[in-house]
Amino acid sequence: MNSEGTKKRKKFLLVSVSFLIAVFIISFVGTIHFSNVSLKVTSRYAIAAPTTSTDIHGIPSSLADLVEKLQPAVVNISTTKTVTSGGFQSPFNDPRFNRFFGGDEFFRRFFGDTPEREFKQRSLGSGFIISKDGYIFTNNHVVEKADTIVVKLSNGKEYNATVKGRDKNTDIALLKIEPDNGLPVVTLGDSSKLRVGDWVIAIGNPFGLSQTVTAGIVSAKGRVIGAGPYDDFIQTDASINPGNSGGPLFNLDGEVVGINTAIVAQGQGIGFAIPVDMAKDILSDLRTEGKVVRGWLGVQVQAITEDIAKNLQLEKAEGALVSDVFKGDPADKAGMKTGDVIIEIDGKIVKNTHELIKIVAGITVGERVKIKVLRDGKQKIFTVKVMERPESKDLTEDETPEGKEYLGMTVQAITPEIAEHFGLSNLKGVIIAQVQSGSPADEASIRSGDIIRQINKSEISSMKDYQEAMEKAVADSEDTVLVLIQRGKAKSFAVMRKQ
């Protein structure tokens, strides 16, 4: 009896302990994750998770409350501009082909005259309100050359807007409307704190579909897409379409971190936004001057490739190579020369041309800066007084008859007629007439119409200089030839590999 009772008690105790262990295990596990599936176990022993708007991964469960607060400060922008069309236009896009026939007049006589007419072209974009009295950020390309600009608020009210300032180089414009009452405004965030993988929200007017909301993540930072000299785009997979231009890109704190600007037409999930820090930096200039005043050294620079670094005997392919120094500008007055490699400005390291442009743009006009360069392997320091950056000029290209051939390119002397055609101030140098496909010159991206100014740092003033320098370059033991070319008004170095 006693033995039987003891056995029962032991059995009961064993079952109780097993039950307690099972409860402990369940409460410890709490939530079990299988890929994107979550099985939640609830017991009175489990610690309750805090109630938030995100799940265990930090993914928003809903953006509705945040979007509701942000939408009133996002506006739709519609513009109209006068466009002239009609009249005769050549069926060929190549201007050299047209010149062969004597211009459009040949085709006009053959096909007959077509009267020109004017019509109104309408376009749509987005923007966001940054002040209660009606200042609005958008893209410059949204409002450029517009005759009228109408801003529509989220409540349906419309106002005529004026352009208070715009900057073509960054594609940013500042508009102003005169509202009846104070307007809802956005908060400008800090785009430098953005990290790849952060969640972002785009609100705008794609295809005229007002107040459209899309979401995604920051896919990359610091993208250079060839839009301008100050490219520094945020890449995102939040859907951006035509009409989103000028609209805000928000973080999950409801702060504007970018201005939606560009898309890759052939791609999906690839959009680009201007960092809002760039807009904040130029806001004062846009508001007071109507334009952005930037620093200018008076040099043209290019990236240093591995081939160029090897040819110049640089330790690494870093810095900005000066391909031209504009006469009378600050760098010229300070003594800088073509071929100098800029490595530092006022203690700031210059790793590439992109960094150089950003550093110089931020220097106050009239300020004197110390510029450290490498010249023939030695460091030199110049004191340069920065001037205001002038408007850039267009470049031109053309072709000329054939001449002497080296490394797959033929050249000829620059005649007075050629100089006049290209707008050259003198007859120095030689002009490239033809580049053979697949040749060293072709692989170095040299084109017909380029003018050769230097070969391996030797100045080229005539055909004789060119032939002597090329024969020497081809015969020496080096496996590359460094050439300074001029294309239109721009100069750049090219490296040709000997075959």
C-alpha cells in the first residue's frame, strides 16, 4: 500500500515536472520563424511583444497614418509652353549629310514649303511645400521655358506660380505661390544619414494620377548618371514614373530626403532622387539671387584611369587630371598647367573629378585656397583666388579629309578654312580626319574631328611636330601613348595602347 502510494506520487511528480518543462520551452521560444512564415505561441508565461507599427523584422505593417500626414504638403504642377512646329525639317539627323546637300534648303525646294505654326504644349510634374507662405521645391526641367505654371494642392485649390530661382546644373527649381492661408509644409531631413536598405516613400503625380504613393528602399547612393556636373543621386526601387519629377522622397520619419528626378526607361525598379542636402545648400541662393553662385578654378579636368596613372608614373589612379587651363582664369594666373594632377584643396583630399567639382562648387567666390598638385612626380602648391563659375558652353564635332596615319588614325594640318569652321583661334595642332574601327585610337575613344594638342607631353603645333612625336612614341619601349586632344572647346587626355 505504502509502496503503491509512493509509486503514484512519483508518477504524478514526473508528469508535473514534464508539464512545467514543456511550458518553459514554449514560453522561451515565443515566436518561431520559418522564412517569411511566423507561428506565434501564446501562453500566460510568454512576455508580450510591444505594440508597434512594424513587425519583428522592422518592416512597416502600414504606411497609411504617415502618408495621411504627408500628402497635404505635396503638390501637383502643370505647365504650358509655346512650341513652334511645322516648317520643313530635313529627313536626316546627321548635320554633315545635310551640309553635303547645302542644308535644309535643298530638301525644302524638293519637297515644298510647309507653314510653321505655334501650339501649346502641356506637361505635368510634382513638388512639395517648404514654407507656409508658399515656397515650393521641384525640378528645373519641370518648369523650364514654361509660359504658365499652375500648382494644385491636395485639397484641390489651384494657384499660379512664379519661378523664384532655378539651377540647371542640379535640376532644382524654387517656385512661389501666394496662398490665402498658411500652408502645410514638409520637414527637410538629412540625406547624408541615409543608408542603403532604408525604407523610403515617394509621393507625386505620375501620368497625371495625383497623390500617388509608392514605397521601396534606398538601392544605392552617390550614383553618377551623366545628368550634370554635380551628379550624386540616391537610387531607389520605389516606383518613379513621368510626372513624379520634382516630388518628394520621404524616410519613415516623414522627412524629405530626396527630390525624385530621373528614371531608367528600360529598367524596372530603378529611379533616382537628388539628395535633399543639395537642395538645402542652394536654397538661400535661389531665394535671394534666383541662381546658384559657385566657385570656379578655370580648369578642365578628367578622371585618371589605370592606363593614365601608369603613363604619368603615379602611384595610384587618384586625383583629377588637368586637361586644360583657361587663359586668364584663376588657375592660369596662379601658374597651374595642363597635365597637373590635383590631389588636395585646402587640406581636403581629392580622390576623383567628382569630388573636385563638389569641393570647388562649395568654395565662396573670392576666397583664396591652397591647391596641391603633382607635376612630373613632384608636389607643388598654388594659391588660387576662386572666381564665379561661368555658364558652360556647347561643344561641337565634325570630320575632315584624310592625312597621315598612326595607330589607326589619319590626320591633316589645320588650314584657315578648318580653323574658321571649328572656331579655332589659331592653326596650331593637327586635326584627326579618320579613325579606323578597332584600332588603338578607336579603343581610346578618339574621334574624327578631334584636334591633337600634345603627344606624351610634347606640344604639337604642326604636322612636323606630330610626325616626329608619333614616330618617337611608336618606336620607344612604352606600351602606351598619352595624347591630349581637343574636342570642340573641351580638352582631355586619351591613352592609346600599341598593338
